[in-house]
Amino acid sequence: MWWKLAVLALVTSALAVAVIPMRTHAVKYDPYNEPPPETWSFSGIFDSIYFTPTTVALIVGILAVAAAVAFYIVRGAR
């Protein structure tokens, strides 16, 4: 049972992060007039996140479905 819940938590996290739009400045970068961009990092990626109402609704929906599946897994383990 624990491995099912761990897989569910990983899939839920991946889906929640996948629906979040990221801001990018790639279009504004001119390699001839500007210094090269900094190397990427996970903190840099998460600094560029912004939430729209649709994104929040999708994340709440994903969490609700995951909670229902987790309840079903725990209930079926008896």
C-alpha cells in the first residue's frame, strides 16, 4: 500500500507542476548586445512561476482526485 501512495504523490506533484505556466525571457534575449544568461537552476525555474485562475483550479482538481484515490487505496487495504 505505501508504494501506491508514494507513486500517487509523485504523479500528483508532477501533474501539479506541469500545469503551472512559466514566464520566459528567451524572446527578449539578444546574444550580441547582452551578457549570456545565467545557468538554470530549480530555484530559478520556480521563481518564474505565476498562477492564473485556471492554473489554481487545475491544481485543486488534481489534488481532489489524488485525495479520492488515496482514500480508496487506504480504504481498500483493510
